[in-house]
Amino acid sequence: KVMIVKLLTEEAVQRYGSVEYGYREWFGDEFKSGIAARARVMKPDGAVMTMPEEDVSIIVTRERSDGTALERKALFKIPNLAPGDVVQYEIIHTEPFVYAPTGIFFYNDRDPVLYSNVYITLPAKWKANFYNLPPERVGEPKMEQVSAEYGSGETRFWGLKNLSYIPYEPYARPFADQSLLTAFVVEHYEPSGMHIQMDW
């Protein structure tokens, strides 16, 4: 996941200055998920500051009675932000032994969005069903052949521009019911040790 945000107000500084990413730990501590997080800030004068990787903390948020981790959260705070800054952060989440991936990507956000893009790459010989809601707004993806070699396949790309924000409102429908989205479910895969690469 990559997010690029132009901060216009102090409220935006508070919202995007601290990042939390929660995830399920399918195999406890035996085979932990891999998490990498990076962030950088561009100041109005063009200077770029990069967050040290050691500033990312990983905590257990849910565990079994024996202490085995069920869920974790990656946390980091981007220091010295101010209105006028541009923030870019990236989170890479790798799950070991994933064999039948699914996913949902929401194009909208709680703030207005200039560009919202999703790339989905599945290995060769894998078959998946893709669902876009609403289909007339999201449209058909652009296709690109990454490689015909072992472990690679087609990349699908969807991109939307100038999306309205979805505000927090009492008694409103859930965010997931208001956002444009793309979802996919793998219906056939090759369980032969092929490495899966999914880029969101």
C-alpha cells in the first residue's frame, strides 16, 4: 500500500502523522508475517526527509490464552510535520504460505482523492474472479503481461481520479457500502511452491 498525501491543515497533520496497520498472524510466532514500512516527507522548499526504518514498532493486539499471537499492528509516527508538507508512506505486507489469496481495495478515502490506483498481479496459470462495484464507474482493467515464465502472470490495473471523500457521519451507511471498490477471489491456483507477487 502506497499513500501520498498533501497536508493542508493541522487536522491533516494529526491524521496522517501517525500510521497504524493491523494484520492477522496466521501461523503465530512460528512463521511470522513480514512487514516493511517506509515514509518520507517533502517540505515546501523541496527538502526531503526519510523516516528511519527502526522507528516502526510491531505490537501484538490479540493473542491466544497461551500467548500465541493472533493479530499484530505496525505503528509509526512521522515527526516534524506541518501544513504544506507532502507525505509518502509505503507498507509491504508479506504472508507466508498464502495459497488462495483474496482481496478488497477501496478507492475512496475519508479525504478527497486525486488518484486511486490498484495493481493486481497473479502467477501464471492462476484463475481469479474480479468484481467491481459499481461496474460502470470502475470499468474494465488495463492488462499487462509481466512474464510467461514460472511464477509470473498478468497484471491488472484500475485507476480512478478525483474521488469525493466519505465523511464520518452519525447513522451513515458503513464506509465499505459507500466506497467504489475492486475485489477478487482466486478460484484456481497451482500449489507447486510458486511465489505469489501481489502489488496493491
